[in-house]
Amino acid sequence: MHCVLSARPRQELAPFVRAYAQRTVGPADRSWTQSVPAQLEQILNLEFGLLPGIRHRHRDVSQDTLIGGAQAEFSGTLGLRPGVESFAAFFWPCGWSQLFNIPVRETTNHFDDAAALHGAAIREVWNRMGEEPTFEKRVAILEAFLMSRLSHVRAPGKINIAIQYLFESHGAVKIPKLGRQGALSLRQFERLFRSEVGMSAKAFARIARFQATMDAKLANPTRTWLDIAHCFGYYDQMHMVHDFEQLGRNTPTQVLAQIGDVRPSALISRENSETSESRRVS
């Protein structure tokens, strides 16, 4: 039985972590492939069973530990098969960078071996989590590790503040306004944003709206696409469809069908509590 568990972070980590999730593919389940469209979270993937087939930008990046950041376009596919047991921590777009004092651009459009980037500490956490049989205990181990990083966090800079604002507003903010808030000219802000994030502020805002649109439909499947398009500020439904074709390589309905449970329930639903929940798929 394919099973997905998800949970919200503890309060102290909520400014950095959005959600945790674990997928287990049972021995009787079929193999299948999910699409991974453009997205903005920084994501830590930890594998405790057979490795899934992770294709990123036409190359296989499957590893026991992976860290990736914002993806400015359709980033690849996830091949699942019986025996896969995957754990993921979804961070805010600069959450991992803040905890580990690394530039956001270092993870943008990348999925790299987390142990190679961050040394023995990640490998030790992976080993300890692998020895525990339950999702809840694995979350506790990872959170203890992340809590130890809080003393290293610096005050967010102008661009980190802009990143968070753009993300939480679903991209519905004028870029010149962000520059003025940071006492920067539009040209200065755009240059600094691209330098620190690895993509333009306009592209980031576009993906923020695209993601929010997907999550709104996933959270409430009975909502019409027309209602969602209007809610998130698209000129019309065809404008939204164009974004889905560019960032997800398909129509809105097909993008959601092809991503499956890539975006777990604790990530997409604000109504969820901070306790873990499961969704079983037969």
C-alpha cells in the first residue's frame, strides 16, 4: 500500500521549514513516474529504501541525500517503484540557506548531494533517521539537528526579506515596490536579486503565483480553474494555462494529475495541524 505521511514543523522552526513528508511504496504497488514542475522551496530529500529514479535536467541525480532549491522551469521526473522509502523536508525559499549560511543561488536550479555539501553531519542524521522505524521519530531527529542550527542564523538581508514577501504574496506585488522598500532603485534591486537568488524577481514572482494556483486546486479540488485564475490575478484563464504550459509542460488539469503527491497535504493546506497525518492510496 502506497502511503504518504506529512507534518508541520515545530514552532521554533516554522520560519525556516514549511513541512515534512515521507513516502513509502509497498511491495504490491506498481511503478510509476511523477512530474516535477517549477517550484520555489528548498528541499532536503533523504532516501531509506531503494533509490527512486530522480531525473533533473536530463541527468540522473539519485542519491541517499539530496538538497535542491528553487527550480525556474520544469525540472524533471521522479520514478517510483516498490521498496522506495523517501523522506523530504520542505523549507521556505531561503530557509535552508538561512540555517546553513549559504547563498540561495547555490541551490537554485540544482539538486546536489547534501552530504557532499554539508559534510559528516548530514550523513550522521541520515544514519540515525534510517535506524528509526517511524515517521514521527525521524522528524524528531531531523528537528533536533535543525534546532542546533538556530544559533547560527543571521538577520535576514534585503533580498531574503523580498523573497519571503514575494512568496507569501503569491507573486502579487510590483517589483519596483520591493526595491523602494529596500531603499534600492529598480535596476539595483533587480541586479541584486538575480545575483543572490539565481533568477530574476519577475521569474520568481511568476513561479510563486503558479505554485499557489496549483496548491489552491489541490487543497480544494471542487474549485473551478476560472475561479482560481481570477483569485490569483491572471488576466484570464488562458493566461493561467500559458503559465502551466511554460512551467509545468502541460494543461493545469494534466499537471496536477502528473505530479501526484509531489506536494504533500501538510504543505498545501493551511488548515492542517502540526501533527502528522496520512493519506493512503490503493
